[in-house]
Amino acid sequence: QVQLVESGGGLVQPGGSLRLSCAASGSIFSFHIMAWYRQAPGKQRELVASITKDGNTNYADSVKGRSTISRDNDKNTLYLQMNSLNAEDTALYCCNAELWAANYWGLGTLVTVSS
């Protein structure tokens, strides 16, 4: 059974940075796509960034240029580095992994950007 556990969230001031981690209980090598989603109060869940097994990445326009998604297969961990954070980045960030017809989710880590 695959388990995903996010960490790295917290309170950060505007302009600050965070690195979110998503640790998998097993190997992430076989996952076709891994991604970070976020959902803020009053808003729909949105895709922040994704990365394929081949290393191809995709970013939401709102974070493009200031965020980097990466995966470390040896450590079975997905990362999201976010810089220049602003209030609009405040949300619950959840890790997602796709394997064929199955999708796995973590419980999320909360990011709060406030002064």
C-alpha cells in the first residue's frame, strides 16, 4: 500500500521560501506522474506543478519561474521548492502520485504566507 506524507509547510513571510517534501513509503520510480496540488479556502483545487517519470515538468502560471519540482528516486521523495512566496500561495499543499489507473494522495502540508 502506497503512503505519501508531506512536510515542510508552515508560516512564512511574504517574499520567503519553502521547500515541501513528499515522502513515499515505497519506490516512486514506477509512478508515471507525480504532482503538487493546492487548495485555498474558497478556491478550487489547482495543479501547482507536475513531473513525469522522464523528468518533464509542468507549472501553473502563478508559480512558474519561482518554483521547482523535482523527484529523488533514491530517496523516494518528491520536492517542491517555492520562492518569492506571497499571500496567494497560502493553501494546503498535497502530493499526488499516478500509477496507471490508481492515484495516491497525501494528507497535505499547510503553507501560510503572512506578515
